[in-house]
Amino acid sequence: MKTIILSLFFVLLSTVSFAQKSITSQIQTNAQCGDCKERIEGELNYIKGIKFAELDDQTKIVTVKYDPGKIELLTIKKTIAKIGYDADEVKAAREDVEKLPKCCQPNRHD
């Protein structure tokens, strides 16, 4: 009986461990500079479920490692948009862009 219980425990433990795997995704933004990098990373790296976020200021791509059981990729993109930057298909609202310092506001053509 103990063997069966222990076996079930290890199966359950491995299932829980598998469910907590992290995903790494890349999100294209329209960030402008190092201040944008600090702003985006500073916000994302303190959100529950995000393990790591880094913006490459040359490519303007944010690499995010996150736990999909705690946060969805769309929520991360919406957070970036709320900061004032486009995130793939999620566009920042004009009022959020206008809250950024003038030097950090992406050129808008809309």
C-alpha cells in the first residue's frame, strides 16, 4: 500500500513540476532608447509570473521568460502597451504614449 501511495505521490509531483515550466517569448516593441529599456524592464520584472524580461535596445525586442500558469502572454503585451509602447499586435493607446517623456515617444503616423 505504501508503494502505491508513494508512486502516486511521485506521479503527482512530476505533473506539478511539468505544469510549472517557463516559456520564453519575444515581443517586438517600438521602444526608442535606454530610458525606454529601463522603463519596460522595470515594470515587467516586478510582475508576478514573470521570471525575466530584457529589452534589446538595438532590435527593440523584449525577451520575456514567464510562467504561463500565472500570467498570459497577452497580459504581458497589454502591460507593455499600457506603459506606452506597441507590443506586437497590441498597440499602445495615444494617451499612454503621451505620458512618456517626449524623447521616448515613438513616432506615430496615425
